[in-house]
Amino acid sequence: MTSPGVTPDTELDMKDVELNEMETEKQPMNASSPLASSPGSLGEKNGVVKVKVAEEEEEESAMVAKFTGLSKEELLKVAGTPTWVRTRWALLILFWLGWLGMLAGAVVIIVQAPRCKDLPKQEWWQKGGIYRIQDVAGFQDSGDDNVGDLAGLKQQIDYLSKLKVKGLVIGPLHVNPENDQAGTNLKDIDKRYGTLDEFREVLQVAKKKSLKVVLDLTPNYRSQSPWFSQEISLNKDLQDKMKEAITFWLEEGVSGIQIGGIEHLNDTQILSEWKNLTEEYSVDDHTRVLIAVTRRQDAEGIFSLLNETTGVDLLSSQYLLGLVKGGQEDSTRGEAAAKMIRQYIQEAGDKWPSWSVGRPDIGHLASPMGEPLLRLFHLLLYTLPGTPFTDYGDEIGLRDLPGQPAASSVIRMQWDNSANFGFSKANQQQVNTAASNVTVQSQNSDPASVLSFFKQVSELRGKERSLLHGEYTEAETSNPSVFAYLRVWDQNKRYLVVLNFAPRDQTISIVTSPPLPDQVTVELSTQPTEEKKQLSVRELRLAPSEGLLLSFPYVA
């Protein structure tokens, strides 16, 4: 059925048109095709038809016209204008003014900043404590004869190095039949102590541990008359022997010589001659020290020797013995300590002081004073300006034998809780359990022990500049049983030492000029339970017999 007005011929014509259009679509488009070359025509690639419209072609044309900036000639023309010339000069001047200002500021800071003081030259004996093993027979027996010897001492060098002391005083060791000058040989070692080779081994092992060894050469050390009861100035033979012996031991490598009983010398000029020998063998990396020892306890006599013995490096005495043996009330002992130390430093003048309590008359310190005051004295000796001396056993609180005079018996060192306290392999009775905590072994692992406290204060003494070089200044406590002082060096950490000599609690306020900061830090306390914390110097509480080492920073 056909539509109205459409003839059969018309239907045939329409079919022909449709077929022609289909054939045209099937033909590939190429550059020669009229459809491909006309504007807005269809383009075909890989069978994909892409239509380009007029707007896209206009955008592409616009992108081609890129901004190229000003040409060189245009830039030069603009840069030469007066405005830009003035701007450049202004910026250049501002830059150099700023640079010169910063340079000037840096110079002002450097000039006005406080400068560090040059460290004074110190010899090895001024840099820490000296540990005395005067009775080698009581230190360590390497065998089973119950007599300490050089081989036993050598076994304990590692322990001694951990005490942070700088040197050891050993002996006397030489052959000395009591009061027999002819039989005394200052260059030969008593066979009870060992041999010369064993002494050399001690020197070598100590050197590896950075420990110096000083040898005591007091001639007649087994007697109460150290110079054979003769005037040495008239005893030419003894003088010659002493010079030969000093030279011999210095050549063996000892770091110094100690001479006891100098109060019996009627000619201290002899000490100057011996000092010349130690200086002759001194080199930059190994200076030799000459130590003189007196048993005098009176201040007048000791001060006289200080002035007379200008030829020695250190004078060791029992000057502080009065603080231990009594004669001072507990309520005023702090005040007495301040006065004694002030006088000694004044009398010493430019001479380097040394501090010890002295052992021959009182034995080990723990015997007359007990452990609390022993700790306090360790703190005192190792924070004063000068060289502290410690006798073997005092670092653990070793006590003398009950009921026996200290000078009449050898007190053996206590190493562990084995039989004989580890001193000797000889058969001995078992240890006294009451003294079992007074051994190196038991205290080494206890941070609250006397030994641990001693190691700490000895280490600080050897490394803190204020304790090494610092000025000594007393502090006001308004309490006669408490002694306090400052140690200050340049811009380093400052130290305040506070010592309560009374067996009771004290609350004090410390005054200094310039004033102290309100809060100070506890570095060390003689009380084992005291924690490191901040304390107020306006209301400082001290336990019975407590000593405190407090610190505060430098403030410009």
C-alpha cells in the first residue's frame, strides 16, 4: 500500500538515494575526498571520526601567539630611566648598611662577652687525691705468710685505679734494722715485701692505669727516731746515702719521694738539695714530687714548717686531727673547722696546701669518729683547695682492732667475706659477721656504701674545674656547728659545700656575697638515702653529721 500522492516511480527514486548514501558511507576518506578537504569536514584516522569546529581552530591560533617579554633593547631603555637608577642605588646602600650593622654587632658581642680565664698549670699531684699504702704489710698478701707484699699490691692496682686518685705513696720498703744506720740499705727492698723486679712490675702496671707511684724513703722508719737520733747536718754519711738513694729510685721511674719526720731535721736546707734532684729528673709529661711529712699537730709548729720547707712540693701533717680527737664541742665544731682552714690557707700563702688527718696516732678514721663523720671528712678533704691524702682502708670505713693501740699493730685490708677477709691465703679464723659489710666486695655493689661515696667525690675532685682551680670563699650560716664554703672558677658550675658537725638536725640559712640563687642542686650527700633534688638555701635542713655538695650554674 502506498501513501497518497506517492507514485511507484517516486518510491523507486527514494530507494536509489538511500542506496547511494550507504555506498558513500562505506567509501574511505582520504585527502582527495571532497569531504576531507572542506572546512568543518569530517576527518578519519584509524576508523575514528573527528570533527573540527571553528572555535577550536581559533583557540589554537591564540596559543601560538605567546608572550615573549621585553627585548634587550627595551630592557636597557627602561633600566636607564632615573627612577630605576635611584631604586637600585637605594637597595645597594641598604644592603651594605645592613651587612656592616651585623658585623659591628658581632664585634660588640665578642668584645663585651666575658672571656674564659686561662687555666693555671697544674702538676699531677694537684689534680686529685693521693692514696697512701704506708704499711704494705697490711694491704694484700699474695701468698700465705700473712704479710702484705708488692706482688699482692700489684694484684690490686685495678681496684686502686677505680678510686679515681692520681697517685700512690708506698712504703717505706727498704732494709732497715731498727736504729742500725750501718745495716740500713736505702736502695735495697726488704725481702718480706718482695724484690726489686716486683717493684718494677708495680711501676709498670700502675703506669698503664695512669697512676703515679711515690716511694717513702724515711731512713729509720722502724724506730721513733727517723734520723737515727743524730743531727743530720753533722751526719755527712747519711746525707750522701740519701742523695744516692733518691737518685737511684728516680732513675727506676718513681714519680716522687716522700720523707717523714722532717720536724727532726735541724737544717731544712737539705730538703732544697733533695728537691733539686727531683727537679733534675722531671720532664713535661712526668714531673717528680717531693713530699715532706710531719707528726706535729700544733698549729704553730706546722705553720713554722710551712715557712721553712720552701723546698718541698707538699707538706703533709695532722693539722686537722683536733677536729677528730675531740677538744671541740659538737655545737662549735663547724666554727672551729672554718677557723682552722682559714688560718692554714693564709699561712700557706702561695704554697699549694695539702689535707690529711693523719694515721699513726689515731689509726683509721672510722675508729674515732664513726661512719657518718667519716663520710663528712671525705667530703671536706676532697673539696678544699689543695691535695687530699687518704690512707688505705679509710675508703671503706676500715676500723682498728678493738683494745689495741693503732700504732702497735698492722690493720689488714678487708677485701671480701672469705676467710681472713681475702687478705691472705693462710688459714685464718672465719670473718666476724659484724664487720662483713666493711669489705671492698660488699661495698662495690652498694651505691649507698662509703666506698661508692668516696669514688664519687674523688671523681668530682679530679674533673670539675671549680674544685680543681676554684677560689675558696667561706659562707655565713649563723650556726656554729655548721661549716659552709664556696668553690668557684670563672664561668663553670659553682659548688657550695655544707657540713653539719653536730649529731643533731639543723636548719640554716646561707648568706654569701654575691647572693646565691634561691634553689641549688644536690650533687652529693653523705646521707645514703638523700636523692638528687633542688633545695632552698634560705631554709636548708641538714640531718645529723650530714654533709652536702650543692651546685648551681654560672649566670653572666
